Amino acid sequence: MPLTASPRPASPPTRVVLVTGKGGVGKTTLAGATAVHAARSGRRVLVTSTDPAHSLGDLFATPLGDTPVRVAERLDALQLDGRARLEEHWHEVRDYLVALLARGGLGDLQARELVMLPGLDELFALLDLQVRASSGEHDLVVVDCAPTAETLRLLALPEALGFYVERLLGPGRRLARLVRPVTTQVAGVPVPDDGVFATVDRVQRRLAEVRELLADPARTSVRLVLTPERLVVAEGLRTATTLALFGHAVDAVLVNRVLDDDGAASLGPAWRARQHEHLATIDEAFGDRPRLRLPLWPDEPVGLDALATMGDRLWADHDPAAVLADTPGPRVDATDAGHRLILPVPFATRDDLSLHRRGQDLHVTVGGVKRVVGLPDGLAGHEVTGARLRDGLLEVDLAAPAEVAS
């Protein structure tokens, strides 16, 4: 009997861990410590940064650029370059928009500034992240994110730009098909050529892949870094709400710079009481997921050994590459009256929340941050018949017009 080789088991997909938090809480250090710990535990790790401060290179005392640099055994580091990716993926569309604005009387420089939408370069950095996560070269990608506000904008960009690109250039695509056989201009405006639409198609496909990666809790987790301070904890609660609104799973909270009782007592009973109060708030708010505490470090961690010591302490009881909590995502349930869209919005209150319908989309705003929720085609003609906030979930009732009339 001939021998046949047993099929090799497929490698598990690369896990992505996004480390974020308010500026100054130590997220870059904790991202680095996490990466070093995971690499020394035997995983192939890439640690990268979307933070324009470029402090990740300072942490490893190594200049980082647009290609991975080996900083330790099984550990590579990379500074994502959104500008380079923007030039690579978007220049045809940019050049068309610049030409369009130039016909309106703007100079080339002013036109180029106007077509650079805020956050566009960060978006294309995310496209690069998706490529790294899909390459199979690493088991774990640890991302040192920009401070909280920038991270929220960054994570919302794939969904938002996909929404607007289709509405801005979708009509142009249809017009081009009609008129390009006979003219290259309509009312003096140049018709986009096939290269522009090919770029849009390519980027939209890539955006869909990024959205799929970031919103898949089996692939991507968000680790929220907090310190036991009132403003930091308050912002952390708002961050968790907004991330949930966009379907991103916060599966662990990293509580940094916690003083032991002796250290807290040395600062006075009031300070010690405040720290206990803030830690209790964190435990109450995030009780359904791990809270990993790290003491105030006696010195700034410098070098791989110091980062490894910190990482070993932080991850003593957990695997940083694992999914640490099963956090719910958006879903649609059938009801007797139609359907119910359920969105997690932990820590939101009625005063934070507004909701309205526009076409096939629901516009949900929590604390001033808006998400456009596209309804499935099967619910496109349904009307909103009610909404409520219950136990950290926004429930939106939807019914077909005939059901509403009856």
C-alpha cells in the first residue's frame, strides 16, 4: 500500500491586538511589553504603531520605518506609514479630484490640500495592517494605537469612507458609462477614466477586508489601558461605548500604575481612598472581562529585558494572544412584529443617545460620536417602530410598512 502524507493542519489566523487609551497612560510601553512577552513565549510577533508620535521606535531604541525591523528573536517592529500607502493606493483618485478643483479656479497646491481629507493617511495605514495580518508571517500583531480620540476616528474610517466614496463616485461611474463613448467632459467637467474607478473598486474591496478584520472578535481584540484616575476612567467608559457602537470588542482592561496599599498610604488617606474608588469603578464597569493590574513601575523600562519583566508581570495569568472575553456584537433578531436590531452601547445613557433613519441607514449617535448602520437589504423598506436602551444594549424595532399599517 502506498504511503500518503497526512495533511498539515492549517495554521490559525493571525490575531490582532489593538492597545489604546488616553494619552499618557503608558499604552506604548504596555504594547511593547506585551509583544516582547508573546515573542519570548514562542510566538512570531509583529508590534506596530499608528501613533504619529513614533514613540515605539524610542521604546526599542531602534529607528523604525515602513518595513519590519527585527528587534529580537521572533519579534519584528514597524511604524505604519500612512502617507506612503496613500500615495500607493489613492493617487489616481487624488489626481482626478485635484484636476476637478483646478477647473474651478483653485491652484494646484490648494486643491491638493483640500482633497486630503482628515484621517485619510491613517486609513491607508489600516490597509497596510490588514496586509500584515493576512500574510501568515506572524502569529500575533500588536498595534500601539494613537491616543483614544484618534483611535476612535481611525477605527471608524473604513466604514465611513466606504459609505462616502460610493455616494460621491457611484453616480460618476454611471455617468461615465453613458457619456465616455462620445465625450470626455460633461459641462466642462472631466469624466473620470477607468483608472479612477478601478482604484475606487480596489480600495473598497480592501476597506471591506479591513472592516471584516477589525470587527471579527475571533481575529481582533481591543485592550483598553487605564490608570486609576478620575478623568482617565471617565474617558475609558466613553471609549468602551464608542468602540462597541462600531462593533469592536474590548476583551480586557489593562490597569496601569497601581500603587500598593503602602505606596498609596504614603500619599495620604485621601489619595488612597480615591485610588480604591477608581479601581472599584473599573471593576464594576468591566466586571465581565479581565482587569489586568500592573503596579507603578519603579523605573522607566529600557531594553528588551526590562520590557520582558513587565510583560511577564502583566500577563502572568493570561495569554495575550487569546480572546479574553466573549463580548457581544451587533445582531438582528426576529420578533412577532418584525425584526429588532440590537447594538451594544455599554455605559451609554438616554441623554447620550440619538437615533434617526435616512434611507437604508440608521444614524446612531452616542455622546457626540455617530455611526451609520447600514440595514440589510431585507430590512431596507422597514420602518423604525420603537427604540429603547436596556442593560447596555440599544434595541431598535423594525417592521415592514404593511405590518406597521395593520
